[in-house]
Amino acid sequence: MLAANKHKLMVFAVTVFILIISSSFLNTVRSSQLQLQQGQVLQYKFARMSTSSQAQQTGDALYQVLSFSQDALSFQISTEALFNYTISYKDGLPVYVDRLEALFYLPPEGVSQSLQGSLDWVNNVETYIQQSVVSKTSQVVNFTVDAGTFQCINMTLAVAGAWDSGNLSLLYDIDSGILVYELFVPEYGDVIVQYLASTEYVQVAQQGALAAILSVVLFSGTFATPLILAVYQTRKSLRGRRIPGQEKPAVSVIKSGFAKRALIIAVVGASLNLASVLLPWSQTRNSPTYLPLSLPPIVTQSTWVLPLNLTFTLITIGAYAAAVLAWLSIALHLYKARKLTPQLAALISSVVSFMSVAFFALTGWVIYWGLWVAVAGSALTLVSLAAANIHISIEVEPEESEKTNADPEENL
């Protein structure tokens, strides 16, 4: 009775723990905000539509922040070619930009004045090409793009210039000041639209020494479990060869038909979970993009790593924890007589892995090899649990001994 209550209490505690973690993940994913920082790269999607021939061109544009301070912002736009732009600020307001269409960040002071309906600062912005603002309006809207739904300040400017004249709409996220959507409808020429597709990309060079140290620690801790298990099993096997084996009993009472098969499936699943933390989980412009705090980008100097924010950090830790728990369940199965503990560890491993996969999918990033490998590993871990609990009992009876006393008639 006590053992049954203890088992129920353990299951209840694990369930509560999973619900708390799930709630934390959901709040993290939903409340993620934009934040501009040096080394950051934002992905925009753009479309250029000709007003004369109805031709249309679409593509991706990566905005990489080269340097960022209170006084200046330097960034590079990468499409089929590279373009460098500079924005200068004074007292929290932009005072110079190469062209108004390139004003992709508005500081808090600019956002605050725009929210109050004061757009006089726009007339003080100098441009490399001669542009002037004839009229301007602003309003607050909720706007949805691929990167999510944002509360934006929508500025509509009537621009007059020697080369570009038309209506320019700029929508900035109120919390971060980052450009979410832009539409330029010229009096003549091509209509240009661009919108934010992915919130942030972080290059591995920007992660810093602390992230590199944490990556090494996580990698070492994760691979320590299977390594120690392999060394112990090897030593045990070598000792077994030196000691003469004991005679097998003549009678084998009960054998499990799936125990060995379940163990093999569990090892394959744990190996796949282990491999998933070494593989890219996403893709950027046909380049593999790794989880933050993973070792391969540091070793190979890979260009793209997912942002080191709370959401992706928890997803990364979940992937590592799933791999550790999968191997720990195997070790407990081999060296502990109790069946509940290793099976509970395997179950938690699968749940944590599936949670990491599910919440990664909620971020909207492109799914790549590492995620599918993690799914396969967790699925095999669950299959091994099912196989471990399905037993075929085979009773082996001793052979009937020969009759020592023959039939009296046969003896005659």
C-alpha cells in the first residue's frame, strides 16, 4: 500500500513539474520581444512590383547591425548584393539617414513623440539624396507579419524628392523601435514592400567567451553519461573473460522475449537524442543554423546560431537534458533491480524532448535535421518503454528422465 502511494505521489510530482515547465515555455514564446543589439541580423521579406509591366520580384533581405550606439547605427543589407547604410541620432531622434526608406530603427524618444502625434522631428532628418516630407500622419495599430503580431506606430509620409516622390508608410514596433513593415508607393516606378520575417539571428562571434564556456560544459556533461557507461561495460566484459564462467542451470524458469530488444531500441533512441544536439535545428539562407550553447558552431566557426535568448536557451537545455535522461535510464536499467526508476527516467526524457521540439516549432523558424533526429530518438525511447512492458513468458520444463525400471514384461 505504501509503495503504491509513493508511486502515485511520484507520478503526480512529475506531472506538476511538466505542467509548470510547459506554462513557462508558452509564456516565454508568447512574450518574446524584439531588441536591437550589435551583431544582430534580422530577416525581412521584400517584394518589388512594377506599375507598368505588372512584373514582380520577391526575395529575402538580411539586415546586419554592424555598430550601434546612442549616436549612430551602421548596418548592412544583404540581398543579391550588399548595401551599407548609416543613421545618425541626436537627443534620441534621427537627424541623418542615407534615405528615408532605410530608417529601420526609431529610438524610444522618437517613438514617444510619434505616439503623442508630434512628428516635427521628421522635418529635421537630413538625407543623402534630397528628400523632403510634405505631409505626415501617425496612428497606433496592431500589425501581424511572419515574425509575429506587434503593436506598432504607423507613420505615413508624403515624400517629395528629385528622384523619389510618393507615399511612404513605416510601421515600427512600439517596444523596440524596430521596423516591422514598410510600403513605398512612388508616383512613378516600382512599388516596394518589405516586412519582418524572423525576429533575430545571432552570429557565433557575438556569443562571447561565457557562451563558449557554457557550451563546453553542457557538451561534456551530456556526453559523460554514455562515455562512463561504455567504459564500465567494457571493463566488466574484460573481467568476465578472465573469470571462468559459472555453469548454467539446467532449468531456466522464465525468460523475457523482449528485454534485449527493448534495450537495443533504447540505445538507438538515446544515441539519436545525443546526435540531435550536434546537428543544426534550423536553416538560414541555405546555411545550417545551430542551437545556442551547442559545441559544433564554436569548433567549426559556423556563421549562424539561433539567438541566445530565454526561449532558445530553454529549448537547448531541454534537448541536452533529454539526451542525458535517455542514457541515464539505460544505466539504471542495467545496474538497478527496480523497474520503475529507469522507465520513469525514459518517460521524462521523451516528454522533455517532445516539449523542446514543440516549442521550437512555435517559434516559426525553419525546421532542419536536428529537430527530426530528436523526434526520432524520443519516439524510439517510447517504443522501448512499450517493448519493455510486453513480456512473453516461456516456461522451460526439465526433460523427463528415462525410466530406470523397465517394464517387467520387456525385461523378460
